[in-house]
Amino acid sequence: MGVTIKDIAKAAGVSYSTVSKALLNSPLVKEPTKKKIIAIAKELNYQPNAAARRLASKKSNTIGVVWPTIERVTLSALITKINEQLEAASYTTLLSINPVETAVTIFNQFQVDAILVFDDNNKSEYTSSSSVPVVSYGLSDPNSPYPIIDVNRKQAIHLAVEYLYQQGHRKISYIGNVKGIDRLQEEKVDSFQKSVSDLGIDTFANAVISVDSLDQYDGYLAAKNILHSEHIPTAIICGSQDLARGIIRATQELNVSIPEDISIISYDNIPQREDLIIPLSTVGVPLDTISEHVAKTLIDVINKEEISNTITLEPELKITNSCRTIKE
Amino acid sequence: MGVTIKDIAKAAGVSYSTVSKALLNSPLVKEPTKKKIIAIAKELNYQPNAAARRLASKKSNTIGVVWPTIERVTLSALITKINEQLEAASYTTLLSINPVETAVTIFNQFQVDAILVFDDNNKSEYTSSSSVPVVSYGLSDPNSPYPIIDVNRKQAIHLAVEYLYQQGHRKISYIGNVKGIDRLQEEKVDSFQKSVSDLGIDTFANAVISVDSLDQYDGYLAAKNILHSEHIPTAIICGSQDLARGIIRATQELNVSIPEDISIISYDNIPQREDLIIPLSTVGVPLDTISEHVAKTLIDVINKEEISNTITLEPELKITNSCRTIKE
DNA sequence: TTGAAAGCGTTACCAT
DNA sequence: ATGGTAACGCTTTCAA
């Protein structure tokens, strides 16, 4: 450990302030000098000391991400994308899996440039004392002291219902009413019910199906129940891609064809996995859109740009041949 | 932002070096002075500057964890435990989801006290240039330049086979031969085959069942196939708890009773989820054991204690009534 | 018991 | 174009 710019300076026969400039690629250093210094730095395997750098420059080029226990799986792909985007903007991402409050404190001590909080439970109170700017991805809240990026789930489900209606579907089921309290899921169920009733679609026994969780097996069970009953819908909207996978398995087992016998649209923000036999119609905000907005907001916040406090991302409908038109 | 010890010193009417000592709880500061200083610090909402602290003390009290893309789900519980343990030892954990090489560089720049690498692919070459000590959790390798903590999977499966044999089982299936290359899974399959043949158990059609992945649905499918065939084992060992869940679902569907008709033992290091209908017999290293060893090794490495380069943790067999004895 | 001052590795400003 | 040096906020040694 411990190669410093002074060591490089000695080796290169220049002052260490010149080394500093060269390493920061300053135009104030002549090209040949710069080249030489960089070469020596590489040779000595120089690693800049982030602590010293931050202390002197008041800038860490680091963004702290609060990633609490919950949702670790679902958010994995999103975090990976955000990490990439921030890296492209030459920011380093550091994560903490501590509770929001603790993590925010840690990141404040580390003087990161900004903090991203993944927060499904609206814990805004906890983070109000951060002197580092905070951005959150979670449920929007007009009273939040910092920007929150949210997804318009209601609109997503609405789009799906509307589309199916236009295609002639009148018996539509929604699978994904998670038992227990989950505001994200409730929003979707509510939107389904409202959309359906606004369109004057008759409600029927299997209109809203509850599940234990959003896993593949839950979808499988739910679909089997439906398909064995007398109230078989012509279309299913489901709350997650995992549910959809289970539903597809069930249809295959029971020799029900998609989309001939039943159409299916899944809500999801994450990109579709390749391994589905039937490419899935989906509604949701593309992962790239989310990550771009999150990354951009973080950078804007760092640069003290004006930012609207609530950013609601609008979903897109992507139709594949997992849906069909019903002609009367 | 920006309350420093100098601000506190001014407010308290002492020198800032006294403040520093007081905040570090040094015995060199009188109790009343200390109390007063701490009170003021709290009042001003003072946050120590981690960068400055590290620069001056050469110590960060921080451990960097390299979080791999793969296996993020499985390792989630483990990293949570490790985080807790390290916190108890007053270390802060920071994660990076970058590739090993990048993450190690970042952590070197941040001068963390030690780096923990989760590494399934033995990428030791990448991390050899770290000046910060590295500890890895992954496949043991005698040539590794740093300590690796590993789990004795072979012994785990061996214990399971042996136990079932002692209980009179002679037709035992192993579900969990993952298609594709996965050394962790291969180790288990190999051990199963060796243990079985050492005990002189006849091999039969359904002895080793391959699966696409270790998910619940794969277990479900595999079990269904077995139970529909003519070669039904009296006991199943499976490679993960998720597989076990699927297997149990399949038995329920087909009215096969556990353990009356079939016994089941699952390999797993993570604690059993509560929601299984049948409490599962398991073999594996308890999560707490793993996390304790990892945390301890990290701290030992920081304190430059002597450490054996390969630590292999031994599994435990936990039998519940998912297994039964076969009497002739 | 408290204070003064050096120093950690770097950046950034001012001089040369 | 390069060098000198203060400053960043803190810990730590030495002096008082």
C-alpha cells in the first residue's frame, strides 16, 4: 500500500502538484510530461486515495444507494442498470443494506455526492436530516422533502384493460391481489377494478384472484384454479412476470392455448426473460426508462438543477402474440 | 452541511483537539468536559467526516463487500447476517455490485480495512493486486493468496445418504443435477454418487435427476416425473430448499404422504422458511456459522492474526419428521 | 487534564 | 508549463 503522488513526483522528477494536474488530465500540463507521469503512475500501480481526494476537492464522485432487505431481488436488475449509467457519468456506486436511517447516516459521513433510497414504505421522515441530497425511488408523496421517482401503476393496468376491451374481451381476470398489505399491489388491483367498471364490463366470479406472493408457483396455482372453474376468462392480466410464467405453465399442462383460448398481459418493469415459450405482452415502464430517470435525477440533484419533486413515469404497452382479438 | 469539530470547540470553549479526544471517548478527557462536548455535538447534529478521519487515522472501520450478479438472492440472507455481525464489532459494511476487479479497485481507493469477495468462479487472479486484505467466500483453492471460506458440500450430501441408509432406505434419489456447468452443484452430485456406491446401494433409473435450475418449479416438475414413473424412491435428497418446496407441492397434488410414502432431506445453508407445511430435514452449514466465520476472518485479517488459508465449514444434519425409518 | 501543532494525500490557487 | 503552498477535517504526539 501507499504509493502517493509524491512518490510519482520523485520518480518523474517533477513537483507533486504537477503530478496531480497530470493525473486529473489538466490542460495545464504538457502532453509529453503528462504521458510520462501517467506511465509512471501505472507502473507503480498508483491508486488515488479517495479520502484525501474528497477532503481536498469536496467531491467524492460517489453515490450511495440504500438498499434495504425488502425487494432485494426485484430491484437487483434496476440497481445494476443504474450502476452502469452512473458509471458512464463517472460516478461510483456504493450500496448499504442497513436500515434507511443508518445507511443515510453512513453515507453522510462518507460525504457521498448524493443518496438514492429505495423505499417502498415512505419513510421520508427518517431521511430528512441528511445534508447530502437524497433521491428516492418508491411511492410518490407530494409532501416529500426530496424528489421521488414513481411508476404510474394505475395507468399501466388501465392501459392493459382498455387494450383488451378494445380487442373484444369482456371476461378479464386480474391475478395478483397479494394477501396482506402491499400498497404497490393494491394500487394495481384498484385500478383494475375501476377500469373494468368504467368500461361497464360485467364483473364475474374470477375477476380478481388473490395470491400469496408474486412467485411463479402462485401464478401456476391461481391459473389452475381458474381454468378448472366454470368462469374462465378470455384474458388474464397479472401483476408480475413470475406470475405470468406460472400461468403459462398451467395453461400448457391443461392444454389451453395462448392466445387462442386465453390472452395474457403481464405487468412488469423488468425486461422479459428470454426463456418463455410464448413471448409475453406486457405493460410497465421499461427498466431503461426508470434507470435513466433515476440516474439523471441524481446527477441533476448533485448539480443543483431545478427538479420537480415528484416524477411519475408513464408505462408502455407492449403487445405480442400472447393476446388475440375476439370477433363477434 | 459542515459542522466540524472546530465549531464544537468554539461552542464548548475548548480546543478542537480536546473535542476530538472527547468524541473518541478518550480517557484523557475529564468526564464533565466530555459530557458537555458530546451534548453540543449532538445538538449541532455533528457528523464526523469519514474522509478526514480515515486520512488521519489510517483506519476506516469499513469493510467492502463485492456482491456478485449471480446468486444475489441466495446470498442475501448471508450478507445481512454478516453485516449485523460486523456492525456489532463496530465495522460499517459497504457493498459494490461491480465486477470483482472494479470493485476491488474502488475499495482500495476508499481504503477500506478489508474486502469480502463472494466468488463462485474462483477469480483469484483478479484480486491479487489488492493492497487491502481480501477474504473470499467461495470454492476453496489451496493456491489462493488470501483466505477462502468454503462449505463442505460433499460431506453434507454424504451425511444425508448415510443417515437415510441407516434408516433402512435403499432407493434414494438425488434431485438437483443442474444442467450446465456449476461446480457447486457438481460437487454435491458427485458426492451423492460416491456415497451411494460406497454403501453398495443399487443404482436405479431415478437415482440422479437433472433440473434446469434450483427453483421451486424445477423441483415440482422433477418430483412429478419421478412419482409418475415405475421407479419411485423411498427417499429424496435435493439440492436446495426451493427444490424441496416444489417437491412437497408435487407430493401433495399426487396424494403422496411425507414421510409415510417418501422421505425427504434438503441441502441448504439458509434457515428454513416458516411457511412449509412439513418441516424439512436439512443438511448444511447453518447460516449463523457461516456468517460468524466470515466476520471473524475479516476481523482477524484486519488485525493481522495468523489465519489458515482455507477454512472449510462442516455441515450439520437436522432431522425432522420429513424422514421415516423403514423396517423390514 | 487540556492545548498546540504536525501530518495524512490530495486539490486548487497563486507564483514563477 | 511547472512549482510552491494553503487548505480540507481529523487524529495523534508532544508540550504545557
